[in-house]
Amino acid sequence: MKKTGMAKSDAKKLMGKMLAPGAAGFGNTDTVVVDKREQRRRDQALGLVPFAVKLNSELVAQLQALAKDGGKDLNEVVADVLARGLAAQ
């Protein structure tokens, strides 16, 4: 195998490690990775229910901007906006 082929192989291995599940803390070994089942249990204990909707891309951009400006999670921002909208009715 040529030197360039080996470099390409090494790069693919590295990219695979970065994209692997649980690689959110790539390069940082002190992060805790929670599997999907455990996360689902935690969400259920908090009374959270998955709720998928299709929104206009402009609305999504506004929600993401609100989340970024407030330093909050997108889920928190959507829940807050929905709660305020429903309370206003």
C-alpha cells in the first residue's frame, strides 16, 4: 500500500471514531454517554413525551435563534413558546 493510501485509511478510521455513537466527547474522556434507553427512562420520569411536528423553515430558524440567544435547549424554548401561546388563548 502506498503512503497516500495509508494516510487515507488512517483518516477514515479517525472520521469513523468521530462519527461513532457516543463520540460527543471526542477528545474529552470525562464526558458521560447515556444510551437511548436510559435517556428515554429519564425523559419518562420527567413526564416528557416525544412530539414530532413539521414546521416552516422560517419558524424553525426563529426558534433556533431564540434558543441560541437565551442559551437554552431547543426543546425548552419550544415548550415555553407553546405554553405562552396556549395561555394567551
